Amino acid sequence: MNSLARLPSPLVSCVSRNRVRAALGALVLGAVVLLGTSGCVAVVAAGAAGAGVAWVRGALETNLEAGLDEAYAAAQEAVAQLELAKISEKKSALDAALLARTALDKRIEIVLKRVGPKTTHVSIRVGVFGDEAFSLTVLERMRAAL
């Protein structure tokens, strides 16, 4: 006979509720772990798709063999070719940022950081969670403009 069957009914429901809470807690913890590691899987998949290109937490990351000024001009050209609405552009001797929007108001952020005289780190994020295909399109347009 089940040991719970011998307990008074209020105690049985209390034990059952605790088990349900424990199961829900384990389910939530499992979901958090899966969501937290999904970015790592995406990095590996994107890294295999293109040499030196990584997908990190919703942003495409890579280095371009171009100085900051050249990469900035290429980013401006990519935004113009894709007919995106420029919201803001900022540039210093060490870094630059361009913010644009699509016709459907999707946010595109291109961040450039000088790594060396002929190397620039590029980060492209499309939307809140990232859009890998669109980010790759922007990167391809930038490379073509170099």
C-alpha cells in the first residue's frame, strides 16, 4: 500500500503540492539552462557558416581587413544600398556606430571598433533578438563596398 494513502487527506494534498512545486521548479530551471546555452550552439553553427564570422547573443561579429574609415564608409554604403532609414551615425578615431531602421521599423545597429591600422571589428544586430540572415546580408554589402 502507498505510504501517502495512510496519511490524513490535508497532509496528502500538502505533500502533493510540494512535489508539484518541485517539478515546476525543475522545469523552469531546465528551460533557463536550455535558453542560456542556445547562444553557444548558434555561435558554433555560425562559425562553421563563414570564416571568422560568429553569432554571439543575437549579433553577428567579425573582423574586416580594412581601416576604421574604410569600414565606416562601407557600412554607410550598405545602409544606402539596402534603402534603410538612417537614424544616427557617430564616429571617433577609435570606433563608430550606425543606427538604421527598415521599412517595417526593425532596428539595425552596426558597431565598428578599430583593432589595428588595417583591421576593424564589426558587430551587426538586427532587431531585439537578432536576425542572422539579415545581418549576413548587411555584412556582404559592406564587404562588397570595400
